[in-house]
Amino acid sequence: MSQEKRERKEWEDDAEEIREIFGTLSRELPALIKAIMGSVFSEEAGRDMGKAAAAFYKELKEAGMPEDTAVKMTENYMSVFSSLKDVMKGSMSGRGEFKGEEIGDEIRKTLKRELHEKHRERDEEDED
């Protein structure tokens, strides 16, 4: 087989693999997005987000944060959840039947951890 034919065969194989990957993504992503949305928009998720915001605010106040700053930081904290919901609303196509409570829980934990770290770093900068 000539070099040109080998290269063409490799290109065709790569193209087929990419088609398979995109086919799998188009079948699986809608269900994943729906599962994430279900876990974020559920009644339980709303309660959990409210509890998380209250706990976040309480920690700020107990750490001596001024009222207006604690309120603003808590609002920013909650805006992350709202932004995530908006992104998912725009991305969802309405297909899929996957249950994803675990995915939603993991997202909430990660967001809380990252926001806490971000605010801690900001507080340290303000102290300097």
C-alpha cells in the first residue's frame, strides 16, 4: 500500500471514530443535562440551596464580616446557582430519562467548596 493510501485510510479511520464519538455524545448528553437540571430544579434542591446560603451567611457573620458585606457575598454565592440554572435551561433539549441526584449533589458540593475558597482568598487579599 502506498504512503498516500495509508494516510487516506488513517484519515478515514479517524473520521469514523470522530463520527462515533459525536453520535454517542448526541445520545448521552441530553439525558445527562436533564438529570443535572432535575437535581438542581427539584424542591429538595431548592431547600438545600437555601440551607447552603444560610450556612454560608452564618459563617461569614460568625467570622466578623460586616452585615452589608455578608449579604452581598451571600447574594453572589446564590447567583452562581442561578447562573448554572440559566445555562442548563438554555442547553436542555427535553430528551432523556436519566436520574442524576448524585451529579447534582456533586456539583453543589464543588461550587460551595470553590466559592468558599474564592471568598477566603479575597478576604486574605483585603487584609493585606
